[in-house]
Amino acid sequence: MTAASSSELVLRAVHEGLLLALLVSGPPVVVSLLVGLLVGVLQSATQIHDQALAFVPKLVAVALTLLALGPVLGAQLVRFTEALFLAFPRIR
């Protein structure tokens, strides 16, 4: 295997790893954003500005999201890790 194909393999692994990081972190971030927006609107409408009121719903929503999507996201992480470990011998 040449140095060019080895560097292409490394760059491809880094690219896929970054995309996977975005894919795995995306759902909790989007849910937190939506819940934060909803809580912010409700706080503005009711004029109740308590920090715990903003934090607890986001924490619960993110925990539920990770609980619901955990197996799917975890399977993708395991697949990527296995592919990366199998590619190690080809990198020189």
C-alpha cells in the first residue's frame, strides 16, 4: 500500500468520524434547542424567570432523547469503531 492511499484512508476515517460526531450529537442538541425555545417563550409569557425552570426540562428532554435513540446511535458508533480497528493494519 502506498503512502498516498494510506493518507487517503486516514483522511476518510477522520471525515467519517467528524460526520458521525455530528450525527450522534445532533438529536440531543436539536431537542435541547427546541425545549429551550419553548421554555423561553413560556417564561416570557408568564414573566417567571427562574434558572431551574429553564434547565430541568432541557435535561429531561435530552435524557429521554438519548434513552430513545441510544441503541441506534450506539450501534453506529460501534460500527465505525470496528471499521476503524479493521483499517489499522492497512495504515503505514
